Amino acid sequence: MTMTTKKKNHKYIFIVGGVMSGVGKGIATSSIGKILQSKGFKVNPIKVDPYLNVDAGTMNPTEHGEVFVLDSGLETDQDMGNYERFLEMDLNPDDYMTSGMVYKHVIDKERNLGYRGKFVEAIPHVTDEITRRIKHAAEKNQSDISIIEIGGTIGDYQNILFIEAARILKIKNPQDVMFIMVSYLPVPGTIGEMKTRPTQNAVRQLNSYGVQPDAIIARGEFPLDQKRKEKLAIWCSVPVENVISAPDILSIYDVPLNFERDKISSVIMKSLHMRTKARNGELLEWKKFVKKRNKAKHKLEVAVVGKYFDTGDFMLSDAYLSVIEAIKFSSYWKDANTRLTWINSKEYEANPKKVTELKKFDGIIVPGGFGETGVEGVILAIEYVRKNKIPYLGLCYGMQLAVIEFCRNVLGWKEAHTSEINAHSPHVVIDIMPEQKKNLESANYGATMRLGAYPAVLKEGTIAREAYLSAGASAKADGTVEISERHRHRYEVNPEHISEIEKGGLVFSGASPDGRLMEIAELPRSIHPFFLGTQFHPEFKARPLHPHPLFTEFVSACLKKK
Ligand code: GLN
């Protein structure tokens, strides 16, 4: 093997969930990573999703939340976005696995006689494959500690093989593996007391798999008092100092600071038989960032107009998690707090006059999307904000629909459309990419979009170029500024119409280096204070300490309007 060698005594932390889902395992994983980074360790987070989908790309966002795209193009779970944001690192495909991926590998290997005629079984073949992947990710990242979040809750059938693989790893390397259970302590309204029993039961269930948690992160509405810490410690067989109180707080970015109040890093060091590397691992930069948020002077109101918001009676903005976070970072940076209002564009189709409500907002975002639902409502909204000079940021579909609106209402191409919806329009201004056509014809949907990071060259004298330059992008010797951003789409601006659209006044300020694909569209500042759309998803690259230049430019424009 020519692979880089694994560091001696590599350490593994498995994060499992007790009682119920949705209590913040992903944030706990990210926060532990952040703390360990500050102590001088190189960490690599790994997300394990127990479902059979091979990746997250084919899942409906109202069901699954956001599909987070990596540089490589792999479509993953939104927790990967949290890891990237907290840890300021670009993750790669080795840092993610689903049951589907693991089984597919095992079955393909069996079909190729890779097991040389043996019985192929869940244990050991699937569990071995899981461990192989975890170790491979550690090697690839050359990290000191892997933090592996096992999706789902203890008691699910789906994640049992992952827990079994982790158990075996611990048996073989008792000093190098630890388990942290993120659990929930409810406070039933009628009783008003924090209940520890569900967590005790979850620990027993985990025990029945042969695993004892080393620490418990006790999530709940309120902080855990000493009495309950002691109770949990006794019933769950963990030292009392290994019970970490994790109450609800205003912002997820406070969580690392909160965990450290209960000294989670010393708990981890003890459990993994390690000593911290950095003397002043104080999360200084992080604290500054958190302070910025708490002290922000200005308040902004921004509307997000789109369609993936409602599931039953609930509004679910999770589908746009990275957009929400990207706006936060740029706002804090500009000394502002931004409140987002979610508007279902179908409302404007039913009642076009309602669109005038947008005048009360400081800016509008149209995020990514697919298909026909709500599209005419979005186009009405874009027309309104273009004419009324309200700052506009369009992300992927949001750029495509802005181009369509411009063609319809400025160039007078009344039927301008995307071939995603109307391929017979006389003006198909957004068209399927030639290489995508075959995929759709053969119903080959999985992982076949234009996915992941691609370069784009920025045009001189544009808002986009200025924004990237002022955020630290550098020009090459010949003056070109090239950026790299993540994509997830099948359609693009139709090359046949580019020159007419540009003559009409819309500027394509970013394009693929070969000039074929239009990546950013904007109106000059002389015409509109900020009207810009991107074919890529800038939100995937926004980080707390490094906000995304285009979001920051948008926030500045909103502040000016205000
Ligand atoms: N539906 C459009 C396309 O496939 C936009 C996709 C998106 O917004 N991510 O090109």
C-alpha cells in the first residue's frame, strides 16, 4: 500500500443520540471538534446516515432538510455543513457515509468475487466495511482524533451495525475509543420537573448492545442542577463530572463555549488517555465572533421567497440552513442582526397584489429550487424588487428566474422561460445542459447534476469582482480573478441568448473559464443598488469567521437601503 500511514494511537469519539432525534447531535459533534481544534488537535468529523439512500441528493428537502454539497460534488446531510462551518474546513467524500453506500460497496464487492466465495454477512462484512471507511477517513485527513456522529437514535434498527462496528473498534483499542451520548431531559408541563428516566433507559438500551457511554451531554430546556447530574451519573454509570449540561441557548455558536464551562475537553482527554497540545486553547477568535453577534447595533428585515417551506402545518426553513447561516455571518460582520421572513411564493400566484408587501423589507433572497411550483409567484416578486430597487440576491434557481424576469419584462420576451418548465417557449433563456439531457431521458437522477466546485472568472468593473477582491481574493499576474464555488443544477443560461440579454443591460459578471457557462448575473449599480444572482450556491462556502463576499455585499446594500 502506498497510502499515507495512520498516526499511531489515533483516537475516535463516537457520538450517539438517546431518547429522541433533533436535539443537536450535529451541533454537539461540531462543537466538540471546535474545542479539540482549539486544544491543538487536528480533527476530522464523520457523519454516518443510517438510511439506504446512497447519498442525500435524491431526497425531498421538506423531508430531509438541506442537501449540502461538498467541493467534490457529493450530496450530503446538512450536518456536514455545520461541521464545515464550525471547523472551517472543506470536507471530502470520505467524511460521509450512508448505509446505502456501505451496502452497495459490500454487494458490488461480492458480485466481483471480492469475498472469494465466502458467505457474505452483516457481521463481519458490513461492520468491517464501516470500520475500514472510518480508518480510511482518519488516514486521509491525517488527523489526531475522528469524531463520528452516528445518525438516528439508540433503539433504531437502522444504526445497529454502525454501533456494533464502533463497539468492536473499542474492544480492540480500549484506550483510543470513547462514546458520548447526546440525550434529552424533558420537563413535562404538568410536573415542571426535569426527568432523567428516558435517558437512563436509553443508556440501558445502549448497554444491551455491549456499549457503555463515557460521557453524557444532557440536552434540555434548562441547565442541569447538581442533583440531577448526580442522579444521572449513578443511574447511567458515568462519573458525575462526565455529565455535561447543555441547555437551550440563543445561538448554536455559543455551544462550544458552554460545553467548556463543564470542562468537556478534560473529560475527553481523560477518557482517551491524552493530554492537550495547545496551552492557550481558549477559542479566542470564536469568542470574538460570538460577541459580535450579541452586540450588533442594526436590525435588518429580509424576506426569503421560495417554495420548500411548508410540511403539513409546519414551516420548515431547514431546507435552507446554509442560506440562513450565511446571512447571519455577513450580518454580524456588518454589525447587524437580520430577521428572515419566509414567504411561500404560491401566495403571490393566488393574489398578485400581495407582492407589494415586499416594500417593507430591506432585501429579498430567492434560494435554489426545482420544478414548477410557485415559480410564477417568484417571478412576480423579482419584478417588484427590480422595479422598486430593493436589494436582491438570487441563488441558483434565484438567478435563473431573475434572468427570465429580465427577459420577459425588460426585453419584452413575454414567454421567456426555462426548459425545466416550458421547453416549447419561443425564448428558452434557461436551458438544459447538453450533457444533462441524457440523464433525464434515462431517468438517471442520482448524483448526475452539475455538482461540486467549479472555477469562474470575474468580469472587470462589476459588483461581484469588487466584492471578492475586497474579501481577499487575489488577481493573477494577468489581472484575472478566478473563484471557485459549489454547484448543483442541470440548467444554465442558454448560450444562444447571452449576447442579446447583455445588450439589454444585464451583466454576466462571472463565467466559466471557457466562457461557456454564465455563473453570475447582475445589474450595474447605476440602475439598481444590488440585483445579483449566482448559478452556484455561495451559501455552501460561508463560514463564521470568513463570511461570504456576496452575502456581505447584499447585507451592505440592505443596510444602505434602510
Ligand atoms: N432547477 C434548477 C436547475 O436544475 C436550479 C437548481 C437549484 O436551484 N439548485 O438548474
